[in-house]
Amino acid sequence: MIFLVVLCHAGGVYESSDTWASFWIVDDPSTNNFSGLLFLILDIFVMPTIFLISGFFTPLSMKNKKGWAFLKAKFKRLIIPWIIAVLTLIPIYKVIFLYSRNLPQESWTTYFHWSNGIWSQNWLWFLPVLFLFDILYLLFSKVKIRIPNISLKGAVLGTFLIGFVYSVSMDIFGLRGWTKIGLLDFQNERLLIYFMVFLLGALCFRLNVFEAKPESKMLYLIANSIAWIPITVYIFFLLYPWFHPGSFIVSKIIDRLIVWFSYQFSLLCLVYVIIETFRRYQDKQGKLRNELNKNSYYVYIIHVIVMGGIALTMLNIAIPSLLKYLILTVSTYVASNLIISFCRKVIKPKYQVRVSI
């Protein structure tokens, strides 16, 4: 999933619609349509899947650490790295942003997420939002706000319906977009969806959903066969206003209902397909996978800056943008993992030795 995050973000460097040009770390003049289309697909399911996985492990974390100990552990795991990252990586982000566009550097006070006026926390928004979800889950568990007998099918249906109604409401009342308040950045029309998926992951843990592989492949095959339909509908209705400003395929309200219904259906299909694919066919352990797993969280934190540095070196190289996209994605993922592995195996042990001495 972290590799897909890198793939998604690397596409922003070569995206052709100029959507990313105003805020993304590097804007390469060599563009292609594929990266933008791929982003629309990845954007449907990548973060929900990561929130579902996070939710799945939350009950176990809470079982091992009670109350304040749970919050302290999550604060150390999520907020401490976030504080360090926003005070170091976000300023570096702006340095690369301005340098890549041949713009002069600005006053140092404008390099922090609360004052940069363009990207705020950028990709780091995930950390405090996940911490907020952990707090809410702890509160719910303390006041016993839960439905113990709910089935997985009922929870999935409820997540779908609540998410659909919520997103449509945000759209109809003009509340779409990002809210940025210093500590929290979140996409208004998706925040509740992410929380519902997070809770769905926690329910999967409680129900021992992944204890054994299911015998039947029918639902898995059906989801693989039909997922392209809602994805195509979603992208078509989403992009239609871009190419035909002020006009609608059916009507404004019907078009928006179709956009969000197809989005929710696509999300349901894609999250299910990717979870079941790994559950059925990619569940083997190994040295490489264990290493990538240990690195993944910190690779998420540093990958955008690593990507920006690599993208700078390729900015004026005359090769096809799709090839650049491939090189940037793979090299960013590999370099980020090497950096984190080095820090884990070389820097951290030396630091621990010094502290013990």
C-alpha cells in the first residue's frame, strides 16, 4: 500500500491537467494523461485501505495498553514523528518547490505548515487524523458505544450507505474541499468515510475475519469482474464538468448522486479486491517483505522529500514522461527504504549504545 502511495504521489510530478502544478513539490514540464487517470483510481481506495488496516490493529493495541498508556503509545508513534516532520520536511518541501520553479527563496517564517499558505501539512495529514481516530475509538470503548452483534455484511452495507449520504450532503451544501486548521488537515467529503472504514477494520479484528481463508471465490471473482464499471462511471461523471463547464449529463443533482454512488461502490470493490488478493495469494513471509513492512511507516513519512530530490535531477532530462514516471516511482520507493533501513540498523543502534553508556 505504501508503494501505491508513492506511485500516486510520483504521478503528480507528471500530471497533465495542471491540477497539481500550483502546489506539488516538483512540476515537470514533461507530462502525460496516464498519471492523472491512475491517480483518480488510486485515490479511491489507497487511503481507505490503509485506514482499514490501521483500524484492524487498534483493538490489539488497546488490549496490550490500557487507557492513557494506549494514548501515550499512539502519541509517541504518530504525533512525535509528525511534529518532527512538519518542522523539518515541510520547510524542505518549500525549498524544493521554489527551486524547481526557478523562484527565489522567501522569508524563513513562511516555510512552516501553519504559514505557507499553499500546501499546509500536505501528505503528513494522515498522522494526526489517525491519532484522532484512535482517540475516538478509545472514547467509544470507554462509554460502550458499540453494536456487538453487528455482522460484517451489515457493517459493510452501513459503511457504504453512511458514506454515500455523507459525501452527497457535503457536496450539495458546498462543503467539499480541505479544512486546514494547523493540527488537522482533512478532506471534508471523505473524513467520515475514512473513520467508518477505520471502524470496519476494528470490527474485522473482533470478528476474526482473517483467521482462515474463505473457501468460495465467487464474490472475489465477481468483484474483480465488475469493479471497472463503477470506476468508469465515477471518472466519467467526475471529469465531465471539467471538459463541459456549466453543463450536465442528466442534471446537477443527479450527476452528483451518480458521482458519489459510483465512488462508494468503486471503493467497496477495490478495497475488497486488494485485501482479498493479498489474503489469498500474497500472505507468505520472507526477509524482503519483513524489511519492507518494518520500513513502511517511515517510508510514508519521508518519501515525498526523497521523491522531490530525485524529480529535480530528472527535470531537464529529455526522456518520455511515462519513463520518468516509472523511474521516479521505483527509485523513490527503493531509496526511501534504503534510508530507513540504514537509520534502523546503523544510526539507531549507535544512539542506543551511547544512551546506555
